[in-house]
Amino acid sequence: MKFVVGQMVMIPCLVAPGAFEGEVLVTIELEGERIAGFVKGDFVQNKALKGTVVEVGRNWVTVKLPGSYFTRASGRTKFSADWASANLAFAPA
């Protein structure tokens, strides 16, 4: 799977009710790490979170995540190229 900057991708996640109406709690399990935070429900479809590719390297892909996260103040996460290819899907237009 080839990723490009600006591309929208779907990241598999666990979804639970959020603290406020229209909000959900998402948890992304990746390579021994757990990323959790609150997101507007509009960004989640079929247990996947919509994000934007912001950097692409030879062995990694960085994705900007919408919402507010407990462990990621910037809302960005770097996925290994192998994990990204196996788990990320292109977002529908």
C-alpha cells in the first residue's frame, strides 16, 4: 500500500461512548502501544477512525488524528510501514 501526504486513511480502533453527546472514546492498539482519546463521532465509521497522512518515510507513516488524546498532545502518531500497510485503509471520499 502506497501512502501520500494529504491522503485520508481509516485506522482500526475500539469505540466506546464519550463523555459528551456526539463524542466517542477511541482506542487504537498498535505495536505494543495503546492510544486513547475523545473524538467527534463524525470521524468514526465501522470501528475505524479517519485520519490524515502528514509524513511518509521509507519505514514509517505519520498520521494526524482528530480529537484529544491522553498520550499524544499533538494528535499525531507514527506507524511502521508494515503496520500501516497491514492495518490502514484508504478513506472513502
